[in-house]
Amino acid sequence: MANRIEPFSVTIPAATAIATPQTTALVFDDGIVRHMDITVPPGPSGLVGFVVVYNVQTVIPYKGSNWIIADDRVIPWDLDGFPTGRGWGLRGYNLDANPHTIYLEFHVDEIPVTPARLPAIIPIV
């Protein structure tokens, strides 16, 4: 179980073209990202597509030319081995006449802190 969950809701405006998708930064404190749940409520009906990016590079799905297209679905995604840090984002298009919101929850562990080495104590003689 992760130390914390970082929740986001990203609304993609109506008439956002595939050629000019919206990119939204998903900014949270640094940590080891373990898992992500993506929730797409009912409504997009195949008119909304999105990808998850890290530093503007598509990381989910793996092939950069594909889009995730879903409706009324929760998509769990294990992220062990994926990047840590603040570079996450969601890029999406919306060909519908209505805006649609995608919900993401990142499950994050804190980065372990290594105690600083204390200098050796030299006894006074």
C-alpha cells in the first residue's frame, strides 16, 4: 500500500481537436510512483482520447501514436519502474460538443531518506 494518493481531475474541453490536444500537468511532491487508477465516467462514447505523458513524452500507452479511448471504465496501471517526480501529465482530445473529465489517482511512496553520516567524535585528551 502506498504512503499517499495524489488525485487529479482533468477536464478536456469540447471540440479539442486531435491535431491540437490539451496537455495538463499533474504536479505533486516527488515520490516513487507505484500505481495509477484512471477513471473515465460514462459519456465520452468514443469521442475522447488521451495518453499519459512524462516530461511531454507519451509513456501510457507505450506506442506514442495510440490513444486510450474508454467509456464508463476504471483502468488500473502498475507503475513500478516508471519515472518518479513531477513530470507527469495528461494529453487529450475531445471531439464531443460537451466537456469530459478524466480522473487519475497516483499511488505514491515517499522516497526513503538516508541519514547523513555524522563525523567521528574525537575525544579530548
